[in-house]
Amino acid sequence: MRLTTKGRFAVTAMVDLAMRQNRGPVTLAAISERQHISLSYLEQLFGKLRRAKLVSSVRGPGGGYNLAQATHSVTVADIVTAVDEPIDATQCGGKENCHDEKRCMTHDLWATLNEKMHDYLSSVSLADLVAHQSGKPVAVIKDFRQREKQQHDKPAEEKVAA
């Protein structure tokens, strides 16, 4: 999967913005300080988010950024796509020329993974992420790491029974 820091930072910055915009426009400097993302990088990302009509800018003293749409109507897939981040696990970008200019044996596996990732990221809204940050349970966001750690730490005979 080619989801790099560009997509991750854009989503993080949008969650930060969504959580704070009720007090007025949010500055990129404030997001930069809170999230430890370089200001120049945020400026590039927010230029793309603005062109995609996901955020709007307010100039002048007290200016900054606001969401241009309601949090429930913006998905993670929208944000990632807006910053030109491909969601692609194939080596060929879907062109089916991944192995000596021919389709590789596992092309369908990776293409299906792409569809599943896009479906999942399209099912998670900015509102879901804000609710998750507020400690509210959100059905589409689950942290399996703790359960996997508990499974990993069990003795072998317990794993078989589980």
C-alpha cells in the first residue's frame, strides 16, 4: 500500500481542524505546533485540500482554515485522494504490466486489496475520527493491536484452543 506521510498528515491535520474550527478559523501554525508537522508541508497539503473544496481559507487577522463541508460528508478517502495520494497495493498502478510487461500472478490479490482499502477509507468519515478522538466508540474504527498482542502473549496450547 502506498499510503505515505502525505496522506497520513493530511488526515491528521483535517481531524485537528475539525476538532477546533467551532472557535473560528484554525491557523496552520497552530496545527503544525500541535501535530509536529512542518508548516511548509501543511501549506502544500492545504493548498490541495482547498482546491478539492474540502477546506476554505479566511484571510487577514484571525484568519486560517475552516472545513468547507460537514464532517459527516468528508471521508478519509476524500482527503487522501485530494492530496494526490494513490491507494494502490499493485506494483503496476493497475495497468497489469507488473511482471515483464505482463500481468503478475498475484495481480488480482493486490487489486482486490485496493478495492477493500478504498471501501474502508470511504466508510470512515471525518465525524467518525472526531468522535473516536472524543472517546466515543465508533463501529468502523477498531484497534486490533491489543487483542493481537494478547493472542501473541498466550502460551501455544491456549492459542490452539482460542
